[in-house]
Amino acid sequence: MTTYREMMTAAHATAKAIRQQGESYASAFAVALKAEWARLREAEQAAKNAPRQPQAKAKAVQYVLTGRTYEHRAAIKDAGGEWDADRKAWIVEADRKGRLPKDVAGLRGVSWRREEV
């Protein structure tokens, strides 16, 4: 998107070129500014009508906890953890910032790995 400063700079450059042909700077600047506004409106309209690119969905982040989890199972459950019997591990959803919840992060003997689902 063109900024106000870029538009004014382009209009100034065009006005200087027109002025060399004998017109006053003020009238040349007015003509150039009008042309820049028209160009800006056309660009915005083209951007509005352009097909939208599908946005990639953010992947959910979860943590897989393994190791000596049995003695910490109450804390893991309180943090929202669920037991996955197939993997023999606890699954805990990440917080809003994608981090391991603090309640679970410092448990002794528990190892974890991050997964994007």
C-alpha cells in the first residue's frame, strides 16, 4: 500500500517534470496529485478484487510427557493432561503462547517433547 509520503513524493517529481514544460509549479502539482490519487484508488480497487489466498491454519501445539509421570499424575491432570494408552504418555495442550504449562514444566523425572498437530 502506498503511503501518503510516497504519494506526495511521486506527485512532486511529476510536477517538477511538468513545470519544465512551462506550467506553474502549483498547477503542475495539482495535476500530478490528482493523477496519483487516481492511481492509488485503482491499486486499492485491484487489491480488493484480487482473489484471496487461503491462509494456513495455525497448528495446535501439544506436549507429550513421558518418564516418571505416575507420581505426578494429579498435577498433570490438573494442567489438563490426558493419558494416551497407545503411546503410554500424557498429552498436555500448550498454553496460548504455545508453551508447556508451568504446573507441568518443572516436574522431576518427567521428560517432554513438543508436537504440532
